Amino acid sequence: MTQTTTAPETSEQEKTFFGQPRVLANLFGVEMWERFSFYGMQGIVLLYLYYKASQGGLGMDEGTASAVIGAYGGLVYLSTIPGAWLADRILGSERTLFYSACTIMLGHLALSLLPGYAGVIAGLLLVGIGSGGLKANATALVGTLYSKHDNRRDAGFSLFYLGINLGALVGPLLTGILQQDIGFKVGFAAAAVGMFLGLVQYTLGRKQLPQEAHEVHNPLPASERPKMIAIAVAVLAVVAGLVLTGYVTAENLATWVIWATVVGAVLLFTKIVTSKKIDTDERRKVWAFVPMFFASVMFWTLYQQQFTVVTIYSDSRLNRNIFGWTMPVSWVQSVNPVFIILLAGVFAAMWTKLGTKQPSTPMKFALATVIMGIAFLLFIPMAGGGKNSAPLLGLIGILLVFTIAELLLSPVGLSLATKLAPEAFKTQMVSLFFLSIALGSVLAGYLGKFYSADHEPLYFGGLGLASVVVGLLLAAVTKPVRKLMGDVH
């Protein structure tokens, strides 16, 4: 196994970028541009699917369109498995991230240039696969900048998360206004330009990354490569066969992705805990992640409905009239990033100031899951109105609660995955966290089929209460989970 080097910790380097390692600025920037393109596209693609042809869309049923977007969201995070495997076994995180970014740009170009469903299929597949490879490796690269016991680690990930949300803020604003004033294809083209700028910025700074970022932690022997290529070809052939024979359709795609994600998570977890390359202490830490994995699935099942049910809600139920001007639907997706930008620094400073006195990671997960459930319960007072009757300020307030919950779990979860990761499975452990997001994302799309304006109290109330219960259960088992985590806090 390749030996890794410890991230440099000179004070000159660490104080260069808001008290963090200097190279964090490059990862911050590339993730910002990638999220600009990703959320810019995602802000309008659901509308593109279910808007009528006269509105520039494809005319798909709303429930089916929601399930497709949920399945696409699941694909993004499911793709972290091959992306992480490539990094750990063949390319290293740094090169995998670069090639993944190129794939994402090609996907946005496909959406912009190819007509109809051909553009949707090619575009979402390329963006989904590329985003999966980029996400796990960008997170792993940030992890190489810190020692495992550095109390500033969570603060660094919170700053990295700020970069994500700067892109997520501007992307939907630009593509939304372009879509509304010119058309969907121009909006998709803007997303491609954003990813191109991210690639240029990353290329200029990639050599500054620590040596560990370029290393392959668990190299695949040359003798095993033909077998892995054969497996990859077989998987692609099976998927193509299922699609061409009609077993996989737009209507049942979400169900297929749900099962693929569950199987992928079980296989990856089993592979890690049974590996002879990890010791007893590392194995206990992987087991400690299990209850937080389930809480994370619950959280993301609700949170990711920003891109499915909340988008449909904003299009049909929300009063978007501002002094006679109708705000684009996609602009609602920029509300959460605004709050992230305002609050990420506050949370980062809070964790830094509290140091070892801050709540444990399991307790942060528990609080996030409970608060996310409360956010859904807050939809109930606005239920029962007609078209365009829900107040904009009411939804903005709910999205503020979304944000508070998110900051308690998402950047902390990214940090946790790198801290609990066995040495031989650094990036694949990060992908295990992303699989919880994958499962939550596809469930968010699947559940969208059951949403209707007539049953909002039941829909939002049921999911909200379920999330609160899961959070309380995790809080109850925090002590044994912390024991399994050992010296990781």
C-alpha cells in the first residue's frame, strides 16, 4: 500500500485562507463553479420535463418528472462509488476530480445542444456520473489538508461548504432568468460555461495540492485490471439491455435506483468492514457510522425535496408576484444558498470557538434530523389554499429552518466520513456518506408522486413527524455510538 504524507501544518500556510491551508482556496473555487453549473441546470430541468411544448418543455407528467429528477439525484451520489474506487485504486483523487469535471461539462453541453429526450438522457447521465466522481474526491482532497485531530477541521469543511453555496446561489438565478426570458437551452448552455470556468481555475492550481492528493492509496494490481474492465462492460450491457427491452422506464426508474443504491451501500459497507486491510479500531469506527447513515437518509429524503416537491409547490402554490413582476420558479432554489452564505461562517466560528466542548457528531446529526422534520411541519399552516396562495415569506422562513438543519449535518457529515475512514478506503468511505444522500435524493423524487395540494397536511405532517422520531432515536443512542468512534469526536 502506498504510504501517505501528513498534510503540512505550517502557520504561514494555515493562516492564508481564512485561517485554513492556502490550497483550500483552489478546492473552494472549483467546487463553487461546479455547483454553479449543477444547481443552475437543476433549477430548470424539472420544469423542462413537465412544461408543455408551447412553453418550451417536453410535456411529461409532473409525478413522473419528479421521480426522474429524484432518480437523477440518486445517480449523482450513487456514482460516488465508481468515482471513489477509481481514486483509491487507479487514478488518485486529484486526477479523478479533473476527468469528472470534464464529463460534467460535456453533460451540460448535451442538454443544451441535443434535442428532446436525447439531450435529457445523455445530459443527465453525463452530469450525474461526472458529479459523483467529483463530489467524493473534492471532499477527500479537503480531508488531506488536515490531520484527523485538528479541531479546525469542521470549520474548514464549513468554509468549503460556503464555496458550494456561492455557486448554488448564482446558478439558479442566472439560468432561471435566461430560461424565462430566452429559453431552456440557453440556460443549460450557461451551466456548461460555468463548469468550463471551474476547469480552468482548477487546472491553474492543481499542482499546489499535497502529495497525498496525487497518490493511489490502494493500487489495483495490473493482473486484476482485465477482470474489472470486463465487470464494467457487463454492467453497462445489462443496464442498456434493461432500458432497450422496456424493463426500465421513466415511470419506474426511481424504484430501480432505490434498489441499486441500497445494494450498493450494503456491498460497499460489507467490503470495508470485512477487509483484511483495516484493523479492529478502524472497523469499530466504520460500525459507528451506521446509525448516522440512517439518520442522514431521513434528513436528505426531506431536504432534497427542494428540487422536486418544493419546485412543484413553488410553481403552482407559491405567490411569486413581487410588485407586478413574477419571480422565476428556479429562484426559490437560491434562497437556501443565501442563508448558507450568511450562516456558514457563523457555524464555522462557533465550532472553532467551542473546540472540544462542541456537541458530538452524533448529536449534531440527531439535531439536524429533528429540525428538518420541524421544517416540514411548518408547511401545514400554509396548506389548504388555492393556486399561488402560499406566501413567499412563509416559504423563505421554512427554507431558513432547512438551512439550520443542513449546517448541522452536511458539512459535519463530510468531515466525519474523512475522520472515520480507514487508511485503505479513504475516498470510498466518503462515498458511503454520499450514498445516504443518494438514497434520500431518489426517495425525495419517488415520494413526489404522492404529493398533491389537496393532501398537504398529511404529506408534510407524516414526513415531518417521521424525521423527528428518527432524530430522537439517534439522540438516545449517542453514547454507545461515541464509544465506537473512539478518539474521533
